[in-house]
Amino acid sequence: MKNQPSVLGGMGMPSRRRLLCGLGAALAVCVTRPALAVVREAQPDRRLHLHNVNTLETVDIAYFRDGRYQPDALQTLSRFLRDYRSGRVARMDPGLYDYLHDLQEAVRLDEAQPTRIISGYRSPETNRSKRSRDRSVARDSYHTRGQAFDVVLPDRDVMAVRAVAVKLERGGVGAYPRAGFLHLDVGPARAW
């Protein structure tokens, strides 16, 4: 079969073959787009119900909906998790919210009871101040990067929740049973 000018112009593949390939590509796009939309819609909403023990604020918010993070909800959560000492706000890592959400589901936490936030974002100045009083505070804490928070899951044993968090392998998890809280961060998987 000899190459001839196609309907679309130019030399190359015979026009019938080019037309069939084009129709095939268009059909593939039409078939896969609805399938991708179904996958996106099939993802359940992710919400967090939190109470900040330092500011006494509470939020109950869907931060992930219709297969996407919700920018307004992420801003609300970043403000909610601000450094309460200095008032500074930093963008928090959405992976941290997913970590807590998945942990809450894994321990079957009742959504009606908010998870208590002990510490969210810490400015470098606040972190230095805390470290000067307590050497166990990390110099380069994930709190200063917006990648950690300290939480209390209501009616749950800290060590039992720690064991579940370790199995999730989503980042760092530290248990402080005497103080009654858990540290979660989205750094490398490790536990203490």
C-alpha cells in the first residue's frame, strides 16, 4: 500500500489507517475519563474532629472530599494547629492529617469525641525555648516543619495506640504514657 496524502494533510500513514487510529485514541479517552471519575468519586471523605487543649478551639472538618484535598479546610487546620505561644501559622503537611485519620479508623475511634491536640506547629523560637528547658525536645523538630503533632485519642491506651501506629508505618510515633499523649510525624518510620 502506497503512502498518500491523508485527509488531515501531509504524507505518512494511509488516510484510512490514520482515521482509524484517531478514532481509536478518541474512544480510549472517552472510555477512560468516566472510569477515572468513578475512581475519584469512590474515595470516601476524610474528616477530623479535633480539640486544641491550649486554645480551647474545636474543629470538625472534611479536609479531603471528592478525591481531593480541600484548600479551605487545609488552611483552617493550619490555623487551628498554629503555635499558640507566638500565634505563628505554618502550612501543615496534609500527610499528617491522613496519618491521624487512618490511625483513628484503625483504633475505631468514635467520631463524636474529638482527638485532643497538645501541640501542633512550633515556631523555631518556641522550639528553642522548649529545648532549653527540656533536652528531650529535638533541635530540628518535625513540629517546626509543620509535619508533627502531639495528640490524645480519647478513651484509648497510649501504648495500645502506639502499637497500631507503628504497624501503619506512616512516619514517626512516640508514646509518652506518663503525660498521656502520642507524638505523630510524617518523617521516616520509627518509634520510641
